[in-house]
Amino acid sequence: MQYEQRINPVWFSYDVGPEAPRRAFPGQPVMRPLLDVRLESSRGAPVTTKLLVDSGSEYTLVTKVFARRLGILDLLSSDFSETILIGGQSLTAELFTVRIDVPSFDGYEATVGFVGNWTFAHSGVLGQRGFFDHFGVILDRPNLRFGLVRTEDFDQAFPPEPSVRNG
């Protein structure tokens, strides 16, 4: 099936990741699709942080330090949590709905996992739930950029097959 309609993504540049250069590419920094987002709750101060755009993560996840800043640490509960596997580690993510603001787009409510023993180089990841369910994402590694399009606009340009969409 061919599509004639065009979309106009908002483009963001890849950033240098915190990792050391790889042996296969000495002297070249590791480039990552990192996005500055703002997390908000009604109880604390908003937090702006750089998160990794990660299609392999089911959830949007951040370190639990952000729950403290957002004023929701005392509201997190193991009764509303998931055990997740990330980076070969089994971690518990306590889930809570917060507002996410992405530059150039209207903010939205999303369930985010707050992880206490986060040991990764990034402060969190933007995953399938909480990010990819709101945006069509175009990764353009050769040009070290990624584009975002609201799901509604992406669906108009590229209508999903009814059997594919599972909500």
C-alpha cells in the first residue's frame, strides 16, 4: 500500500550518551536519541530531565528520585507495581500517573514506572507505554536525528490496519 499524504515531524538531534566510545568506533562518541521532557504532578515541583527514547521498553521509567521531587514518593505502592526486566536486571517499577510535557507538543497524562534501584547511565527511558502510545517516532540514525509526530497525525497519514491496533 502506498501513501501520498505527508507528515511534518518535529525533529530533535541525537545527543552524546554518557557511555565511553565503543571499541568498534574508537574516538567516536556514542550517540543516543535523548529527549528533554518535563514531568509534573499536582503535589511537587516539576522536573525536567533527559530521557532515552527506547522502543524496547514496555514502560516509561525513571529513577525514584524523581518521585521525591514530584512530591509523590509517599503515594507509590507495591500494590500498583510491575516487575520489569531491563538491561538484564529484574527491577520493580512502582506505577503512578503524571503529566509529561514534550517540547513543541501539548502535555499529556501517562502512567510512569518509578524505579528505586536504577543503575543505568540515563535517568530513565521513554517506552511503549507513556510515550510511543502518544507519538509516531522516526529514527534517522544516519543524520543523527529523530522525529516525533502525534499519534493522531501519524494515523491520518498512515492509517493502521484494523486488526493491528490493539489499543
